[in-house]
Amino acid sequence: RLVDKKIKDYLSIFGAVSIEGPKWCGKTWSSLNQANSVILLDDDETRQKADLSLELVLNNERPELIDEWNLLPKIWDAVRRKCDETTEKGIYILTCSTKLTDEEQKKKIHHSGAGRIGKINMYTMSLYESGDSTGKVSIEDIKNGKMKNQINEKVTLEKLADLIIRGGWPSNLNIAGDKIGIIPKSYIDAILDKDMNDDKNRDKSKMLMLLKSLARNESTVVSNSTLLKDINEFQSENERIESRTTVEDYLNVLNRLHITDNQDAYSENYRSPNRIGKSAKRHFTDPSLAVAALGATPKMLLNDLNMFGFIFESLCEHDLKIYAEYHDAKLFHFRDERGNEADAIVEFPDGTWGAFEIKLGANQIDAAAEELLKLKLIMEKEGDTPPKLLCVICGMSNMAYKRPDGVYVVPITALKP
């Protein structure tokens, strides 16, 4: 996994490393590659033992993996104290699939761990990690102007639909094609049946309505008020959600469970930040969850290319985020009050940035390139820092190339960090 390099690096810098991400994304396996011992706190007996005496579980061979530490939050402060007692690096690896509530943070965590515990986000697999991208083109080569024109393998719409429905779940890679939707669907079922309830019981039907609304609005900038309106438009009067507070509470649960992973707005290099739209773009942490929430099939995606396009955009931005973070870069989206926008912005550590448009069909490449060039021209005219690179990421092209106008065109199935 691409994140393995960062885990190894952080273990040489910090006393402990905390890895957060959705269930089933591979946190434990990646951690086991670096650990010499392991404590699994999702085992009731082990957790009870640790609750009685943390010393019984914190003195194993190091690096020691403590899996799902959030099930016993006092572990965090204990690990931080252990790090304070020694100059040794990389003594603990903590994993977590559910963020603590604000109330739990206040009551059960007394120190942020800053300087002692390095935090890493982990995601489901990118197409490059799953072997579905040839990796002929790297983000780094595009940034440095070294990309060479490449012929890539031809990809069909049917194949892209399958990749979306399968998702980046490691356990789903070798599942038969007609069964690839089962794991994402079971993930949604687990949220509804158990995971959404922590300190209070929530309405299963209301959570399902919210999940469907988020799926209908995948890869868009949409407010909580609009989500509420969208939900109620599809429900009978006695089934509606009446309060935006309820929507906010349920969204918070999805965020803590790493079900949603929204894409922030970009404004750092734009001189008039008051003109920038500040809202994040809505995303599920894996595009397969959007499809599962809607109960969509490959045939349904192929019959609704508009919806297909939005979920394909989600797939590309999911991978772009992984590739960006591999280079310690950050992913944003851009939109201003005049309607100028870019699907994705990658800001690199050196302050340079690239603008990306994402299109499912090759027939949309020219229009996407024009939008990127327009954005660059506006930046230059207004004295702002223009993008260092412009790139159209596409689905239905088997060629990676640089256009005469300087815009790169790259199939998502050819991309790597």
C-alpha cells in the first residue's frame, strides 16, 4: 500500500503513530507489516484485561500494534506517557475506525499527543494499488513536465462501472464479478444495523434516507438545508425529517465512522478569498458506498450517464487524494462567485498547485481543457499565482498525452503518484 512508506517514516520520527480510516480499508494489515506484537481491542477478553491494567498490554515487543484503541480511549494518554518516558521512536502503532465523539474527547483524552503521536489517514485502495491502473503516468512527472505520451490499455464503460461498484476494499478484489456489490452493500447494512448508534439510538430509516440523499448528491457542493429538502422530497409526510439538527447529527456520525470524506474548497492562492465558495464537495469515503446506498447496478449506471459521471468523478478524486498525500500534497476543489471552477486542485508542499478537470467521456476533453485554460488566464490577469499544471483526467481514453495548448490528458487507469 502507498501509505506504508509514510507509516515507516513516521515510526522513525514519532514515539507512536495513529492510523485512522474506514473499517476494512487495510489499516491492520499495513500496521502488522511494521509491528512485532499486536493487541486486538475488539476482542472482549483482551479489552477487559487492558481495562483492568494497561501495563498488562503496553509492554509487549515493540513496535506494538494496538488495534481499535478507540474502544478503550484511556489507551491514548497511556501511550503518550510511555512516549514521554523514552527517547525511543516507533514504539506503538494505534489504529482507529471510529473517531471519538466531542464529549468522549473532552472526558477521556487529556492530551492531543502532539509531538509524540503522529497521525496518518488511510483510505480504501486506489486503482494503482489494486492493479487496475497501469501506472504509466505519475503525478510527479506531470508536475515536473517529464510526462511522455503513452498508449494505455483500452477501458470500456462496463469496466469502469465494475471498478466503481467493487470499490477499493481489499477483501473485494478477488470476488466474482457478479458478486462485487455485496461487500459495499453489507457495509451500508452494518452502519444502519449497529454502527450509527453510540450514546443514543438513531432512526434507521432516517439514516438510510440521508445516505441516499448523499449518494444522489455525490461529488457536488450541497448544503445541509438542501440535503434536508432533498430527503423530504422523496418521503411521505409522516416519514420526513423535520429538523436540520437531525441531519447535522447524522452527518457527524458518518464523519466519525469515516463513511464520508469531503473535499475542502481551495482559496490559498486567490487574492480575494471573499469571492470563493467555502463549502466542501460531498463524497463517500469510497464510491462503491454511494452506489450501494442507491441500490444501483452496473446496468443502472450505464443507463444514467449523468449519475455515472458524478460517481466517476468521485472515483478519480478518491485516487487523487491518495496520490497527493503520498507526496505530502493536499486535495481541494475550486469554485468562485462567477462560476469559474475546477473539479480538483492539488497543492504541493512547495506552494505550487495543479488544476484538474474530470470527464468520463473522451468527447468532453476539449471543453474541459478550455475551462482549465480559462481559469489559468483569469489567475494571470488578476495577478494571482496561476496553476503550474493543467490536467484532464478521463475514463474513456486510451492515450496519455500533452495537448498543444499545454493541457495534459491522462486516463485514470494510467495514473499513479
